[in-house]
Amino acid sequence: MICPLVGHTNRINCIIATETSYIVTTSNDCTVRQWEYDTGLCMAVFKFADPISVGRISSTFNMLFTASWDKMIRCIDLQENKVVKSFIASKEAIKCMQVTD
């Protein structure tokens, strides 16, 4: 079954497939969206002030890490669907990152 993911209003920068029943997208519309894999329904939206370049998931900690143009890395608890930590990680916009357990 093909399910379009309708919701972003600007370019999608990153698509993250998980081992669970959802995928995550990051976008130039300054949002991160969590989508239900089987239905294409948006389960959660995280809105920020600047475009989100990339996201990475730590399945060990059930955390989503995002990097954005505002030089910030944010840690989102996927169980509680909330940002639990954010910090300035660069002097420039962050365009890529790697997360290891």
C-alpha cells in the first residue's frame, strides 16, 4: 500500500526509517514529523525556529537527535514526544551528524 506523507510545507531534508512502526522526516519548514508507517498518518510534529537539516535515532535510548540551521542539536524523547535536551553544538549551521550508541 502506498501512503503519501502530507504535511510538510517545504523541502524534506531527511527521512529516517526505524525498526518500529514509524518513520521520521525533517524539513526546511522548521518541523520534524513522526509518521505511522502503515497509514501515513502524522503522529507528532515538533516545530522549531530554523530548518532542520538532519535527524538520527538511537534505538537504544528511544531518542531522536536533530541538527538544525540554528547551530543546535536537540534530543527528543520518542516515548514522551518532547524535547528533553538542547544545546549549541557548532559555530555554523549543522548540515550533517552521526549518532552512535
